[in-house]
Amino acid sequence: MAANRKLLAAAAACAAAVIGVTGCSSDSGDKDPFEGMSADKIAKKASNASKNAGSFTMKSESKEDGDQITGAFSIAKGGDCKATVDSGKMGHSELLYVNNASYVKADEKFWKARAGATIAGRVKGRWVKSPSSRAGGACNLDNMFESGKLKGLKRLDDADVDGKKAAVLIKKKGKETTTFYVAMDGKPYFLKVTNNGDEKGTATFSDYGKPVDVKAPAADEVVDQKELAGL
């Protein structure tokens, strides 16, 4: 369903195309744990570490075509995930991915914009279920932390992200600048990613490796996508 893809894209708007990490812990103190490494190598290390954590939480803020979008996204170690997205133009929506199916629940504003008034009335307050492939979705860690795109970076002065010391890496492409913040204490997880260009956005990451509980909705709260065909 197109609505599912749009919701996933919004939830991962600031990060889906730009991140990648590999595990390696360091009790560095004042020592630079990345001393002698190129910016690209630091980014690859971060990509592997973040991916190998298995679970995490991401919060995002972005501005697209004048619309302010905020999202919260959590992925469980087994690959299931959940997200909420709020958009000035599209309203509020929630997504669950569990047991190879996706579920979307949203307010009337969202469904009217995505599917029309008839569908909006039919699914009010309920989850819409459709089959889904993890391979192409936002739950896919290979997509979320894609190290292949982390090339041509430059390291700037270190910074602080919510009290954590971070290495700062930037990538410039035309008028667009993407900035990556990588933890310097403990494992080199991505802490934050910002994008400054025609589209502006920030994604912050936390709770790497912590359990995330994702459960399918009760059957009486679900409408199967097949039931909406032709409406």
C-alpha cells in the first residue's frame, strides 16, 4: 500500500539514506578513539556498530515542501518495528511491522489525503493490515545504516550531543550538507545526523541494544487491505 511506504519514508526521513556502523568498544577517556582514521573509515565503523546493535530508537524532524514532519521510530532486535509520524499536512499516523505484515492506523486527515473520504470512514480508529517485505522497508538495518553511501566525508572539530562527546563528520554535495555525529565513548554509534539543503532535517538515535516491544494489534482492531479493494 502506498500509504505504508510513505509512512515508512517519513519515519526514517532523516536517516534512511545516509547511515552505517560496526561494533567496537572503547573506554577512551581524553584519548581520541579515532586517531589516525580517515572520516570515511570512522563513518564505516559507526555504520557497522549501529547495525550490529540490533535495536535502537530514532526521533526525527524534517521540513519538506513547507510541511513540518516529526517522527519516532523504534526497531526491535528481531527486525520488527513501530513508528509514529505527525505532519502538518498529513495528520497523525502510526505503523507497526510484525510477523511479515505491516499495520497502519491514522487519523481522518491522513486517510483522506492518502486514500479518500470513503476509505477514511471505513478504517476510522482501526489498523489497516497488508503483507510487507522487510527487505524493502524502514525496518531493514541494511538500508538504515548503509555504509556504501558514507564516502567523501571530512572530519571537523568534536562536539557534544546530549552530554556525549562526538566526532563530527560532514559530507557536502552541491548545496546540501549532511553532518554525522559519532559517539567517542563506548561503541561508536551514530548519535545524530543533520541535513541542511533544500530539505532540512535532524535525526537523533538512542537506546541502542535495548529491548523494543512490538506486538500485532488485536484482530477486532484490524481491517485487511483486501477488504478495501475497489472502495
